[in-house]
Amino acid sequence: MKKIIIILALVLVGTTTFCQNKKSMDIPYPNVPIDEQTKLVTYKEVVQQAGATPQELYDRAMLWVKNFYKNTNEVIKSNDREKGVIQLRSSVRIYVVKEDGSKFFKNIVYYNMKIECRPGRYRYTITDFNEKATAAAPVEVWLNTESPQWEIGQYAYLNQIDEQILALIESLEEGMNPPVIIEDEW
């Protein structure tokens, strides 16, 4: 009888392990950029804008912020036109995705964003991603598969964050392009 129970236990453990491995194959490893110095998830790039002054770039950035975010008073933490710097704090939402494709809200992940304007270029830095909790809960722990709290679903959350931040960056870069001037030659 003991042998049967042991065999059943081993079969169940093996099946569970196989299911977890199968499930882990369905969720790709997150392609989030990690800063070498801070070891934090960080999106950072310098974008060239030939001929633009820092003030022009700052004005474009402020216009983009006002168009992209619903409540700019809450999002803008500081802004200085003379120095050409805008600091923001905002968030993205993450969801639990069931096998049938249905999504359920899980939580909010906050991030900091900084836009710096210089002659002919600007730089954005998006970092300090923290899941909303009673204490700071950095998302980088979701990459640590050795942690007892680690779950494969955390890769899915990181992928969702990455997708939303890449869409934000695309919108920013579009918004920072010089305005198109249409001449009405009639």
C-alpha cells in the first residue's frame, strides 16, 4: 500500500512539474532592459533632433505630456523650462491572463520618467518600476527564479509592462518630432 502511495505521489509531482514546464514555455522570457549600474529595469535613449533648441524640445515634450496623460497635475512631479527637464511619475496596469484569454486586473505598477532637453537632442529615462503595495515592491524581483515567491506569471507581467512602455516611447518620439507646417497656397 505504501508503495502505491509513493508511486502516485511521484506521478503527481512529475505531472505538476511537466505542467509548469509546459506553461513556462508559453510565456517568453521578458525582454526588459536592465541598467548595468543600477540593475533596475530602465528604458533610456538619446534621440537626435537636428537644429532644435532645448526650449523647443521642452515645449514639444510638455505638449506631448499634456496630450498623452489624462491628469497632468498628478503626473508631472517637476518641470524646469530653463534647464529643459521634466520629471514624471505615472503607472501602467498589469493583468492576470487566463488560459481562455480572459483578463483580470491584478495591480498597478508605478514608474518614474525623466525627459531632458539639450541643443539638437533629448533624452528620456524611464525607471524605478514598483508594484503598488504597502512597501516598495520593485519588479526586478520577478526576474529572480530562485526566489520562493517566484511564479511564471511574473514573466507575463514584465512582458505587459514592456509592451506598454514601448508604446509610450513610440508616442513620445512621435510627439517630439517637429510640427508639420502646411502652407495653404491657393
